[in-house]
Amino acid sequence: MADKEETPAVSLKEMKKFEKWTKSLQYITGLGMTEVEKQDFKKRLDVDLEEYQCNQCEVWKDNLLKNSPPVRFMMEQLKKVDKHMSKDEFVCMPCDETRSGGFSPEFGVLLCQNRLGSKTHQEHTMVHEMVHMYDHHKFNVDWNNLKHQACSEVRAASLSGDCRWTREIQRGFFTFTKQHQTCVKRRAVLSVMQNPNCKDQEDAERAVASVFDACFADTRPFDEIY
């Protein structure tokens, strides 16, 4: 009896897989589907993709909180400045193409599930935003002040691994001299430009330039750039 009950279930599962594959092929080729069917199927694909990205982000998050040396180090350092972060303060959500993460003093760390291409990328993003969290609690940063934000952006870009040579190659940037500093400046400027109080790119560049040397040299809570 068990065999007879299992066989139809397996067949039904395979039929559903085949149906989805057929629909995917029809969607790609445009054959055999009405416009309404195409739109409905695209919505289903978008939902499936968003669920996958969310699940992947959550799995990586749990793994990094347990096993990543820089993430675990930052968790311990945050405790020393009276900020005890829980994993619930790392929120996986879809974002636009301008960011891979974000920090809010009220809500914690945003992880952009659709912008994180690997676990290493997510690790760098988590550490980046945790440096902002650390600065907020240790130095009482005024995030409306462009120079304050610029300093934290310089530190976060420098200390998180975000400007490693391999990451820059992936972005299409690489130089043989002062690559790290160039990357840190560029990414800090891009972040400061998103501040509502920033007038334009030149305003952001001035803010970053005015604090760069001192803030780049400040590697707290790390002993050095890892």
C-alpha cells in the first residue's frame, strides 16, 4: 500500500516541476502565452526570487554571527560601548540599486538581500554598518553633520573589508598605488552625497577631504586594517 500511495505523489511533484519549466521556457521565448499570462508568471518569478534572496540573507546572517571573526569581534566591541546587538537587529529586505546595506540608530542594520552577491559581500556589509553603530554609541555622531558622517564613512569603508583589492576588481576599479585610500575616499563621498544636508558631490568631497587623514588613521576598535 505504501508504494501505491507514494507513486502518485512523486509523479505530481514531477509534473509541477515540468509545468514550471515549461512556463519558464514560454516566458523566455514568448511563445504560447498571452500578455496577461506573461505578467502573472513574471510576478510569480519575482515572488520566488524575493523569497530565495530573503532566505539566503538570513542563512548567511546566522552563519556569519556564529563564525565570522570580524563580525564576532564587532559584536564584542559593541558590548563594550553598551550596545548589545541581537540578530533581530540585522534586517534582510530588498533595496534599490544604490546600496547594499544601511544603518539606523533606531532600527539597527539593514541588509539589502537583493544586492548581496556572496556571503563575503554580506560579511563586509555587516561589518561596515556595525562600524557605524560603534561610532554612533562611542562618539555620539551627529548624522546631520556632513563632517561627522564623512568620518564614520571613511572608517567603515576602510575597516570593513569593503575596499579590498578583490572587491575593487569586481567593481571594475583597480590601481597599483594607494588603491585602498582611493576606494575609501570614493565610497565615502558616495555615501555622504545621500545625506539630505549635502548639496552636491563637491560638498561631499570637501567634507571627506577635511576629515580623511585623521579618520583613516583611526582604526578603533581594530588594532589595524584587517
